[in-house]
Amino acid sequence: MSERRSEIVLNEPRAALVQAGTSIHERPIAWGNVVLFAVITAITVVAVPLFGLWYGYTALDWALFAFFYVVSGLGITVGYHRLFSHRAFVAHPVVKVALLVAGGWATENSALNWCADHARHHAKVDTDEDPYNARRGFWHSHVGWIFRRDPHRTEKWFAPFRKDPLFVWQDRWYPAIAASGVAIPFVIGWWQGGLIGGIGCFLLAGVARVFVLLNSTFCINSLCHIWGTQPYNQSNSSRDSAWVSLVTLGEGYHNYHHTYSRDYRNGPRWYNFDPSKWLIYSLSVLGLAENLVRAQVSDPRSAQT
């Protein structure tokens, strides 16, 4: 089985070369991540508004922004997070492939790397081994962690996920999959409106969408460990925030998630805004998902679906 790991990612995988115990500021800079995030940010902050002032954005641009935001976002929340990291349900192989592609469009790393980091986050939450340790402050937990190599990113966290050949396939092709997430909007825009139409879709539905989605996901690592309530567990920094759930497709109920991590629901009450659990349940109705895990919740307020 291939040992190759993708290099065009938001966290360089060869961080094990750094010695454990090294302080954050002494760790080598992950220049690939720095450059990639800087380019995405610069285009979003400078080129996107300037293009809007000169040419404006069409209804197609905004529709594709919404479509790719939701699809790639669900690729992370339903796919990378609840299905692959926590095994909260079992999915049909076609669904797995679709989620791996959609998750790749989010440009948040391959599933192999993402899930290995997330498994370590749950196992070592709020410690030095936690990749986005909230105890180090908002900046580190939100985005700073991707800019330094991590000495705790060792093979033992990757090994369980290498057993799935679909993970290895997606990891091998991750750069192409991630690139297609911005190329497809360009092609659609070019087909409908020529070169200017293609550039508009590329900027808004491609690059700006990636920037917004990255930061919404980062809010789970940062805001949901700093701001919110802790109705289920006070043993770690995780918190519930309905507001964060609005932009993260239901991932804001983070204190519940850290308490019942295998539950396919992050928002356990029927009225919690959690589109990810609604999609998973819908897939089960269609026969495309099964074995949905539901926790035996000790708090009676959250016992409803």
C-alpha cells in the first residue's frame, strides 16, 4: 500500500521530523501551507472585491458559491468528520466516493491527513499533542497551527485510516481533486459568460468560497473551544454554539460532540440546526446509509432527534 502523502495541503505531513517538546515558535515553518493560505487570502481580500467593483457578480456566480459551499462543506462535516473520523454511520461506497471528492473540494487536506489530525484532537484535547490546542489561544487554534510543523503528527494516527483503499486513492489524487473544486466553477462560468464569466465564477465560487469555508471550519477549532455553553461536559474546553452551527452546517454543538463523539448528530434535539444529520438520516431512508449511531444521552433535554 502506498506511503505517499499529498504535499499540496493545509498541513504538511512530514512534521514528525520535528522533535517532540519543541515550542510552537521553535518549530519549522510549514512554508507550503503559509504560501497557499496567503494566496487564497490575498485573492479573496483584494481580487474578489476589485472584480466586483469593475464587473460585478452575476446570479450564476452567487448560485455556484452557495452550491459549492454547501457541497464541499458537507463533504467535510458528513464525510471527513462524522463518517470517516468517527464512524457514526456506514455509507454505500458510491456515497463514500462522493463525500471524498466533495471534501477534497474544501481544500482542507486529504481525508487521510484530516482524519489523522482530528483523531489526535479528540484523543489529546487541550494538551500539547492536540493539533489545534485551544489553550494556546484563538490564533493558534483557528489557523496558526497549520503554519508550523507538528512533531506529534506520527504514523500511529495515520495507520487506522490507511486500511481503507479509498482513503489512499483520495490522498494520491487530492491535489487534482482540490484543484477541480476551483476549476469547475471557472469552466461553468466560461461556458455561460466567456472569459469574464469564468473569472467571476473562479473568484467567487472558487477561491472566495474556499476562504470562507476554511474559516468557518476553523471556527469549530477556535470559537467552539472558547465561546459557548458546556451543558454536557466540563472536562475539556469544548463548547456548544448555535451561532457557529449556522455557518458550519451543524457542527457548532461541539460540547455535545466531544461528549458523544460517535453520535451521527451534533445537534441532538430535533430543532437544532444540523443539516449534516438531516443529510445522513435522508441517506439512510434512501438505503444509502445504515447503522446510524445514536448516543444514550444522560441529559434528558437532548434525548429527542
